[in-house]
Amino acid sequence: MMQIRLHVFMPLLLLLLATAPLTHAAAREDIQSDLSSNEIAIESNFTGARIVVFGTIEDGRRSAEEAGIYDIAVVIRGPAKSLISRRKSRMFGVWMNSSSHAFDDVPSFYAVLSTRPLSDIAKPDILASRGIGFNSVLPVPEISAYQTVWEGEEARDFRDAVIRIKQREGNFIDDDRGVIFISKTLFRATLDLPASVQDGQYSTDVFLFRSGRLLSLNQRKLTVHKVGFERLLYTAAFDYPLLYGLIAVLVAVVVGLSASAVFRRD
């Protein structure tokens, strides 16, 4: 009788033993995040906005002895567009555009916040593949047989110039201490959007690293849009450009005539 019972339950026992390690291996660290606000309204008195990105690491294995094994990078990217960077040179006593370089899909706003410098978190190729860091936003092709060393260096100079201008405007932000852990698994990042931020759809990507390896990615969306009279002007300028132009000319003429009448000297 005992042999029959073992024969019956042996397959079930083997199945449980086989699936137990798999169940344990499937449980891995996962990152979950959210935003303090998913929508920002731009009005006439808009002076900027503050965004808080917060979240937690699920199935985290951090202990007191392993403090610091996790790294987090938060990337906020605005609507992209093409732009041309131009260099001016003095020719015949006049400053003129001498050379230029075109960049495609440049985000109008880009911010990367992390727990420590990106170079300490992961290798450059891993960061570039995920679009983390300024160099990945404005990539410059490697020098080829059809491109001289000088042309390659010039392209990098144009890229660096664009990054400097964007940083000066407050539309490119790099904060390698912008993400902080408030407990073993809870984190928070705070970002101030400038008043010049463009409206549109923004993406927020939160990356979880450990020992230079990407473990998890969580994505959220942020909408920035104009409201009130600013929205009316914006819509009219793009949807009805001819009518908008005629009204603008009419308003300019009326204002000019009114000012002339007020300040007319008899």
C-alpha cells in the first residue's frame, strides 16, 4: 500500500521541486514610479512648475550591508524637433554665418537626474542605448572614411554649443544628485520646469540599475498645455495662419494710429 501511494504522489512531488527554483528566480527587482502631477497648465502668469517623481523598488534586496547597490536615473524628455546650429565668423569686417550643422529629433526639454554621476552607474554604451545623458540626445556620428577628422571635431563642437545654450536657457538639466533614497526602497526626485517650457507631451523614464546592469524601467507621461487666452492665440496662429496674420496687422495699424493721435503735437 505504501508503494502505491509513493507511486501516485511522486510525480506531484517532483513537479513542486522543479517549479520552486523557477518561482524564486522569477521574483526580481522591479521599479514603480509616479508623478506629483500628470498635467501642467500654462497661463499668462506662468513662471514655471515643480515636478516630483517618486516611487519604490519592489522585491528589493537592499540590506544594511548592501547599502548603495541600487542606482536610479530619471529622464524627462519634451517634444522633439529639428534644429540647425550655426557658427558666425568675421569676414570683411562683418559677422556672417560661416558654417552650420543640422540635428534631428532634438528634445525641446531634457533633464536627467540620478543618484550619482552617470559614468559611475553604467557603461557609456548602455546609457546611450537607453537615451540617458546629453551625448545620447545629440549623437555625433563616428568619423568615417568620407569624413575628415576636422569635420568630426567640428560636429562635436556644434553639439557642445547646442547643449550649452540649452543649459543656459534652463531647458537641458543634468543633476547627478537629483535622486535620493528616503528609505531602503523608496526614492524621490524633484525637478523645476522653467517658464520657457514648451507645451506638448513629455515622457518620464525611470531606470533602475544595479552594479552597472539595467534591472527595470518604468514610464510615465506628462502633458503640458496652454489654457485661456494663450491657448486661443496659439491655436489661431497654427490653425488659421492667414486670419491670424490679418488680425495682427490690423491690431498693429490701430495701435499705431491711436498712438499717433494721442501724441500728436498741434
